[in-house]
Amino acid sequence: MAPLENDLFLRALLRQPTPRTPLWMMRQAGRYLPEYRATRAKAGSFMQLCMTPDYACEVTLQPLARYRLDAAILFSDILTIPHALGLGLEFEAGEGPKLDRPVRTPADIDRLPTLDPERELRYVMDAVRTIRRELGGRVPLIGFAGSPWTVATYCVEGGSSKAFARIKSMLYGAPQELHRLLAHLTRATTDYLNAQIRAGAQAVMVFDTWGGALAPAAYREFSLRYMADICAGLIREQDGRQVPVILFTKGGGQWLGELAATGADALGVDWTTDLASARAAVGGRVALQGNLDPSVLYAPPAAIRAEVAKVLASYGTGPGHVFNLGHGIHPDVPPEHAGAMVDAVHELSPAYHR
Ligand code: CP3
């Protein structure tokens, strides 16, 4: 395997010194890029794009060809696990994900199969292997999965949700059943991420997109605890290098201190939390990744540059910061605006590392 040319991202996640702040963008391969839309049309559907390793590799590399980014992220989705569990996933154009066979009863939980990621999710591992080969060591590759709680919301609701009525009714009315589902997803997710690491993922991120919808006690019991179990079960070193783990609870600013105690190496921070207070809350135990409001990219380049400067200043000097958006890039952002953000991080961040 080719040696890693640019390891700034991995170094920053481990709070080691770097000459500038590394960056990548959540959802960097996606609909805001015309070349992504072209490959998706060739593939026929979003799931075909995910399940065809050559196409998944092509779109993974597209943002790297345009921008000076310090990491690639596997092109896939957090819903590959419910798909592999046989819940009947479909993505209808403009409507988001739909699961035909949601998990609603104790018998539905009993029926969930145990996954072998190199079998049911082999297409993901093949994509990881293909991407690593095509990257040729330019930048590290991030593997990912959804948190058990976040994936469970889709499994139970049957799609995206606003009020989480069904799963919260289970959480408060039949908590032991929800725990059984979460334990099953935790095992599957740990095995899945370890398989990605064995296939070549050099860092992994857990997306807890809906953790912020929980009350504090429920967050600890139904989301945080299972992410800590995942951290404890992951391969932490591969090919002589540490494999950093990033946890990201959207809306989880008030729990950063508790997240820092899970054993993760780094925490994602959304744009509703000030990075300076996030840094104080974690007290040097973990690195931080974030947190430009993704809507800043609707503004003209000069305004984007000013907002990038504020994020860098808010983290302040020293190692342990990976610049990112506070959530995924919006599909209707002009690609040149993302470029303005990347350029600003390259130009303005060295001042924080002297
Ligand atoms: O970051 C990247 O470039 C890697 C790819 C990636 C996708 N999904 C591709 C995708 C990643 C990391 C995800 C994670 C994901 N998927 C999350 C967690 C991250 C977050 O944004 O909070 C969630 C909640 C999902 C579930 C999901 N996937 C939904 C709700 C939808 C439909 C709504 C939407 O945003 O379109 C998807 C589809 C999806 N996943 C798309 C992409 C590029 C759009 C599909 C298309 O091409 O039409």
C-alpha cells in the first residue's frame, strides 16, 4: 500500500501538531456537484450508486479533484445496515428514504438477522478497497456508520421523521424492547465498522444525527451508551497506525463533556455550539471537528471567508482542530462557494499553528 502523503487529518484527530488546520466537508460528495448528479444518473438510482464499487469510488474522488481537501469519505449511507437487515429500503426521488418492513413489534426485533459484513455488506468493503487503491495514499479515507439510535429511528419510523412518535412511544412505553433493538444494531455497527477498518478505512465516524432530539436522560440511556459500546469494540490500530474514532451528535453541544468520556478520539460539533466553549468542555481529552454553519455557503465568497476566520479564531491556537461544516453541505450551494471556504482555511489557519 502506498505511504500516506498527507496525514494532517489523522494527526489533528490525535491532537498532534500540524502546520495548518486540515479540513473536509460533511456530505462532500453529493448533489451540489454536477459531476455527482451525472454519475448518479449513470448508476440509475442512489442505491445502485452505493452498491457499485466503481461508481462509489468515482463520486468519492470527485470533491478531491475540485478542492484541496485533507480526507476522503467513503460514499455510502447510514441506511446500508437496515437495507442489509432486510427492512426493504427505497429512496424515492425527492422524498427521502422509505422502509417497507419497519421494526414495530417484539417479533420484528426477534426476526432481525445477524449480519456478516463481508457477505451482506460486501459491496461497501469492495468500495473501501477500490477507493484506497485509487487514492494511492494522497489523503486518508474515512469510513462511517450511523449511531444505533439514529439508525433505529429509521428502522422504527419507516423513514425520516419530525416528532419520532413511534420510537419515542417505544422508548417511554417499552424501553426493554428498544434496548433489544439498539443492542442488535450496536453489534451490527461495530462489526460493520471493523470490517471497513480491515478493508482500509483509516478513521471512522459515527453519525448520531438524531441524538439531539432526545431529552438528556434518554440521550444517555439510548444513544450515548451505545456509542460508547461501539468505541470499546472498535479496532484502534491497523497497519501500524492508530485509527481515530469521531463521534458526532447533532444538537449534542450540551453533552460534549460526556461524549469526551466515551473513549472517542474526536467529536463533531454542530454550528449551534461555540467552538471555544466546546474546547473548554472537553478539556483537551479529544480533538474537535467543525463547525461552520452550512448555510454560510449561500453567502458570497467574501462573507464566507469572514465566517471561516471566526470559526478558526473561536477554536484558537494549537492542535486538535479539524475544520468542517457543522452538518452536511446543502444540495443547492454553488460549488465555487465551497471552494472559497477551502481556500480560506488554507490561507488563514497557519497563523493558529505557530
Ligand atoms: O459525506 C459524504 O460525502 C459521504 C456520503 C454520505 C451520504 N449519506 C450520501 C447520501 C454520508 C456520510 C451519509 C450519511 C447519512 N445518511 C446521514 C447522517 C449524516 C447527516 O447528514 O446527518 C443520514 C441521516 C442519512 C440518511 C439519508 N440518506 C437521508 C435522510 C437521505 C435522503 C435525504 C437527503 O439528504 O437526500 C439520504 C440520501 C443520501 N445519502 C444522499 C447522499 C449523497 C442523496 C441521495 C441522492 O443522490 O438523491
